[in-house]
Amino acid sequence: MSRDEFLWVEKYRPKTIDDCILPESTKKSFKDFLEAGEIPNLLLSGPPGIGKTTVAKALCEELGCDYYVINGSDEGRFLDTVRNQAKNFASTVSLMDGDAKHKVIIIDEADNTTHDVQLLLRANIESFYKNCRFIFTCNFKNRIIEPLHSRCSVIEFGISRKDKPAIAGGFFNRLISILDNERVEADKKVLAELINKHFPDWRRVLNECQRHAVGGKIDSSILASFSDVNINDLVKNLKEKKFAEVRKWCVNNLDNDPSVLLRRIYDALYQTLDGPSIAAAVLIIAKYQYQIAFVADQEINLLAALTEIMVECEFKT
């Protein structure tokens, strides 16, 4: 069995723009490209797991484009690798049948590429504009250099509060269909809570469901990893400045999404810190939550955040 057949995120990845779960205004932008039969260079920006890479691939498939994917967090960090791969692909004639006007290079997680790599990609846009278009995906568009940013049409994958019920509902129905196809029983209330907890990270939801579906059933145990996190113990240890206990807490909870952990820590600290320290804690948590997307070691990042809170903030007596 291939990777694409085993992993649900690949097996059930939408193949067309119509199948992608997006706000109508965002979906219309991509349908307009399909109607025109070509695309500009694109920068797709939004939170992880929302479907940026899926849309990029679906767009290429529907246009009949020959496309190549470079992961910015992996091989995309090396200048020579990107130079050779991009040049070899962009400068050759497409072997695809059809009326596609250009080949496409997708730079996934482009915000994790280095400054030098981004400068090279800017140059590639200029060098290969007759034959190739580029689609960049990123979680943080402010980490894309201006010369690259300005050469792309930017599409934000944000979901407004007004659109959230319809989008979450669409994914809920898709998830039910997937579980039915995989012959997995599921508590619908649990699925709804799981979607709400991870919204809009569909990839995380699907991965969690596949992980817990081994026994043929998904129940409230899928939520246990979150409820088992003892924030009260952590706050007590922060207050008493017990570094060893705080470090142990980090190690014991690494299976959880670090962004979710920081959010729960924020909620708990709001009730336990002295007034001026609340603002300091917010800035600390925001800094380390931003770093989650590109740090090499999540344990060290989480522990650094908690250590800074422990040192800089005053707790209520």
C-alpha cells in the first residue's frame, strides 16, 4: 500500500476547487483563474492545515499544468537544491497533454525558507516567467521578503466568524463521509467538539481521527489528551518557581498541540497573575506561539516560554 493510499489526508485530498472547503469569496478567486485558463504567481497565506497546499495542487490539476512541489521546511531550505530543482523543472518543456499555458512550481511552507533562497526564487520568477508560474504557501506572510511578496497575487485563507458555521459544517459532513467509507463508527458530538477544538486545521482533525480509528470506533477518548492536561499543577509550579517540575510537565504533554497548550496556559494565567503581569504574559505567549511554526525543538520552545513567564511574571498570593 502506498503512502497516498494509507494516509487519509492524502487519500481524501480534494482534487478540484469545487471539492475544497472554502469560503465562497475565496473559492470564487480560484474559479476565476480556472475560467481564465491561467494563473499569476500566487502567495497563499493562512493557518496550518486549512488547505493551502490542497488548493494549489487542485488548481494545477484542473488547469492541466505540469507541476512540481518543493517543501520549504525540508529541501527548500538549501540554496543549491532549490536552484537546481527549480531550474531543471522550469526550463524544460512540459510533457503534459492539454492546453495549460505554463508549468507551475509550488513552494510549500515558503515562510520556512531562508532569505537567500527567497532571493533566488525572486530571480527565478523573473527568469522563467515565459514558461513557469510559482505558487507559494505560508502560515506567516510577514516572513516572505518584500521583493518576492510584491511579485505575487496574495490570497488570504482566513475564515470570518460569519463563515465559520458553514465551513465547520462542511468539514463535519466530509468527515462523516470519510469515516463511513472507512467503516469507522463515531460519536457525532465528539467529532463536532474535535472540529471546534482544532478549527480550521482540517489536517490535524483527519490525522487524529485516523490515529484513533484503529479499533474501528471513535469516541470521547480522542479528546482525552486535552482533558488530561493538568494546567493547575503547572500554574502551581510556575508560581513556586519549580523549574524541574515545569520541565517534567512539558515532557509529559508533548503529545499535545503546542499552540493549544499555550492557549490553555493563557486562559489559566489570566485568572492567577497580578494585573501588570497579565500583559507581560500575553506578549510572552504570543512570541513563542509565533515561533511554533519554525522552531526545531517544540519542547525547548514551550519550556522557554514557561521559564520566561516564571521569571518575569508575578502571581497572585
